[in-house]
Amino acid sequence: MWRWIMAAVMGLVTLCVLRASVLAGSLDIGDAAALGSLDSTAETQISAKADELDYDREKGVLEARGHVVIRRGTDELRADYVRVDMKTHDAIAVGNVVLVRPKATWRGDNLAYNFKTRVASCDRFRVDFSPFQVEAKAMPTAAADRYTIEDAFVTTCTNPMAHAHYKVRASRLDLVPGSYFEAHGALVYLGDVPVFYLPYWYRNLREDIGYRFYPGYSSKMGAFLLNTVRYRINPILRGETSLDLRSRRGLAGGQAFKWNDPEGAWLGEVRGYYAEDQEPMDENDDPALENISSGRYRFFLKHGASFSANDYILVQSEYVSDRDFREDFFEDEFRESRQPDNYAVYTWRDDAFAFNALVRGRLNDFYPAVQRLPELSFEFARQQIMDLPFYYEGATAAAFLDRVEPKEPEPDPANEYSAFRFDSAHMVYYPGRYFDFLSLIPRAGYRATFYSKTRGQETALVTRTGTVTNYQVDASGHTNMFETPFTDTLTVTNDVEAGAKLRNRFEVGLEASYRAFSVWDAGGVPMRHVIEPYANYTLVPEPNLDENAIYKFDEVDKLGEEHKLRLGARNKWQVKDQDRARDLADADVYTTLRFHRPEGEALIRDISAEGELTPVSGVYVRFDGTLNVDAGGVDVFNVRTELKPDEWIHFAGEYRFRKDDFSQVSADCTISPNHEWAFNGYGRYSIEESRLEEVGGYAQKSLDCLAFRLGAGFLPGYTTTAGAQRDDEVRVIFGMWLTAFPHGKLLGRYTQ
């Protein structure tokens, strides 16, 4: 009897404990345990948390109330009340409903959702799939990866839909989160004002997809409208189609295809652009030198691929219709490089060795070039020779070189030549440390350069015969003419092509350096100064092959006798900032004593310096310069300063000077008084010519989802060194883009 009473009591206690654990608000229910027909894996297990939980194991029904959180796999359902049928996986959620899935978040007052099929339906709701939000009265059905929504509003604004700066209302919206959506019967609103209607609107949700347009004006191009549509063809290939209208120059269009490996192993692009130019030549072009037709174009190809962690290939090719095309239609690229670069290179590299196979040439014959057809090179990083105390460094290159001049005007044959060159340089070092502070590194090396052709001189005696006409006045005042025969001999020297020769170049040298530092306290702030004086002595006897006998392709062919000593000191000033050393200044000051030098030059010709300054956070200064102590004055001086004390202002100023060449100052400043407005101004002034080269700026208004920019620039007219007159040029451009897609904004000041 007592045994049965004790069993009943224990059963009642167990039931109370189980009930209490459910009311405590945490319950994990494996599907197999609940239904006996599903796998009890982590992906199929449902976990529930709430203020109150009630699970009827017999019916397989879970009810949760108050701060409910239901999770299964990657799905999470939150609401005030949720009822889950564990047999069908159907869930009914009511009150402050939030359904979180990997690519979208749904919000509404009620929701019917199946955790197994992941199909949802609900009344009034909002869905967030970054960067878009959709709001609709009802969603009849939503499959696992595709949603069909009736009478929907779409926007990227973060404000409530009723206060969105722009929105699109669609009669039907087909949505695949993270991929694309299709809107049918789309009406676009700015605020509450409808502005235009689109029967069909497709939007890829990737940043590089969509339509961009840039209206503007340039006195050189007239009013223009630049249009670009970007689209994805498949996961690795996307396209870009351009159609540009310029009132003075006419219609132009382009097509581009870009590809990339999702794993990052390769990427590339091919682009074409054609312009039916109504004014291909301006008044300064010489028709005798440049015959530019109205049909102007270019083709561009670039591809890069990595085959492993050690090797890769790069290919670039560009062909243009005329030498002015890039300057007229792609000014940003022209400023970076005056002429196209065509090459293909394969590189294999590790920590000790590198191999390069390069082909470089020109495709347009109106550019000068040094073609390498091909060039193979090997580079050996400085490395220890077995267990010896010696280190080796070397480089070897073999190339077929061809120097060509522009086809027009007629090139000088003396400036066009070709040769095979084999160049191999080797250096051995013996580093050592002495007296616990002094580093000495003596070195010795040899460089052999073989030329299949060299330049020689031929002397010849030329005999000339002829007559000299003389005039004589006789006593009567009459002028008589008579001729006198002559014969003379002249010595004439001509440049001729000589045979193959080998240039031998030997080098010895010594590097010496040591490092010292001092530490002091500056008002409670630890400071440190590190100084590293150094000296580098170099002796190269005169090579056996005279420099004038070598065809000049690059710097290798200009190497000759050297005897010099470079003296310098690297300085670094540091401050301790949060237990780390922060550089305040880093500067290198040096000069060279040239023991072998042209007659009349001083032993010390110049003193140079270069370095960086970061005195406080947000201030950066970089400089380099050369002081000519022989002739007096500065030969080169460049300084660039950037100020960014906070997120509201950014200033960059630069001064560039080269004696007898240029002296130029430029500045660019952007001020953002708040998150909505930004103002920019920039300018460039030539001190050498006392001429303003360029000035401009823009004003930008940014809303939470839209940004507007109006920019303008002015390039004053001037007279070129050749005497041609350039007219004033005015440029104005307007841009508007969604802030959620920053790649859609202006990439340059005037053109995309």
C-alpha cells in the first residue's frame, strides 16, 4: 500500500517539475521525439523561449505567449503569441510578428508560416531585404526562395514608407532576396508626387547592377547625357552597355563585358567604345600630321589569373583610332597615362626566386615605344649561400628589344633600332656586426651585358671637284665673270651598325651603419628619437664598352663608370601612445660625394631629403626635395599635406617644383557641416606660367536613401609651348544615385 502511495506522490512531483520548467520559458523539442517521424538533428530541432510555454505532447501542439522566440535552423520567429503544430510544422504568429531568415526579415501583425516548407502568408506586413524594404497589404504565398507580393511599395529609404523620400508602387512584385526583384506596373514617387511610370522594372540586388545616367554640359562637348546599364548575365559574367549623347560631338556608345571567379582566381574585362564625332579635330590640330576621321573608337582588354599561390598571368591590350581619342573621351585615363600600354606577363614567385616572361609592344604606330618581343628575366632575392657567412643577390634578363618612333611625321632612322640584349648581374655580400653596434656589409659583384648589335663610326675621305665663279671689274668699269676649277678632300664620320659586343662591369662597395636612440619625458609624455647614420661606398671601374657605342633602350644601357660615396642619416621621432610607439616624423637626409664626375662639377652636387610627418592624428605630410649646393638653389621640391581632423572636413594640398620645368600648387577641400550636406572646392595653379590651370567644385545633398550632386569646373584658355591657342572650357555635371549603391555615384568630376 505504501509502495503505491509513494509511486503516486513521485509521479505528481515529476509532473509538477516538468510543468514548471515549461512555464519558466525554455523548451527544446526534437522533431523525432515529438512526432516519431523526423530526424532529430540540429537543423530539424525546434527551440522555444517565451514568458509562458505549453506543450501538448499527445496532440503535438506548442503554444507560447509573451516575448516568444521560436528557432529552427536558420529561421527565427518572434511574436506575442505563437502556436506550432509539430505534426505539420505549421505556425500561427500574432502580435508584433518578426520572421528572420538569412536574406530577409518580415514584420507584421500576423503570419502563417511552415517551418518545413518555409512558405509564408500574411496580411499587412513589411519585409527588409538589405538595402530594400517592401510594404504591402497582403502576401498570399511566399515560397522558400521566391515571394509574390500584390500591391507593394518598394524603397531603400530607412524612414517609414509614408515618409520615404522616394518609393515605387507595383501592382505585383516578384522577389528573390539577395538576387533580384521584378516589379510590374511600377509607379515611381518622389515624396508623395508620382513622377513616371514603368510597365516593367527589373532590379538586380547586387551593387554593380543597375542604370546610371549623368547629365551635364561642357563647352568642349556641349550638353551631354551619359547613360550606362549594368547587368549580370550569369554568376561569373556581367555586362555594361553605354549610350552617350553630346550635342557638339554627336552620338557614342560602348559595350563591356566583365568576368570574375567567385573564388578570386581570375578576373578581367573587355570594352569597346565608338563615337561618331561631329568635330574630330579642333583648330589647333595640323591636318598634315593628324588626319582624324569622324568614326573614332577604342578596344580594351584586360585579364588576370592566378594559377597557384606562386604564379599568375596579366594581359592588357588597348587599340585606339587616333592619338587624341583617350584625351577627348576618357580624360581620367589619359591623365594617368599618356599612351596605351600593351603587354602580357607571366610571373612565378616565391620567397627566394622570381621568374617573369614579358611581351610588351605597341598596337598603334602613332606612339613611340620600346618593344620587348619577348623578355625573360630571373630575380634572386638576397639569401644566404648554404651555411657560409656570405649572401647572394642577382638578376638575369634576356630580351629582343625594338625602339620605334611615331610613323608621322617621318621618323629619323637614327632613332629607330633593334638588338638582342642579355644582361646578368650578380652580387655577393659579407654582412657583419662589430663592437656590438656597427654594421658593415662589404660587397663585390659582376655584371655582364651582351648586345647583338652596337653602334660604331666609320670615317671616310671624300674628294670634291668643281668650279668657283669669280667676278672682276676692269678699268672701264665693266664686270667680267670667270670660273676657276678646284679639287679638295674632306674627312666624313658616319654612324654605322657594328657587330655583337660584351660589356663587362665590375663593382665593389661597402655599406656601414649603426643605430642610436635617446628617450626623454616631454610634459609627462614619453618621447624617443632614433637616428641611423649610414654610408654606402661604390666603385665601378670604367666598363670595356663605351656608353656611346651602345643603343639606348632603358637605364641598363646608361650604366658606366662610378666612384661615389653616399652619406646620410635616417631619423625617426616617436611618441608613446596607448602602450605603442607612434611615429611623429620619419626623415632621410643624404648626399653623394662623386669622385668620378664630369669636368667642372663639384664633389658634392646636391643634398636630398624625403620623409613623412604625422604630428597629430588627422594630419599627414609627405615631402621630398633636392638642394643644389653646387649651383645654388632648389632643383626639386614636392610636398603633399592632408588634413582630416574629423569626419566633417578633409583637405589635401600639394606643391610640386622642378627647376626649369614646372612649379605648380593644387588643393582639394571637402567640408560636410552635417550628414546631409557636403561642399567641395579644388584648384590647380601654375606658378611657373602665372596661370590658373583648373578650378571647380561641387555641392552634394544626401538624404537617408538619395544623394544629389551638382558639380562645375573651369579650365581657362592658354597658349601652348608650340604656340597653339586653347580656348576656355566650362564643365557642369549633375548626378543622382541611391546611397545604398555607392558605386553608382560619380567616379570622376566630369565623366564616369
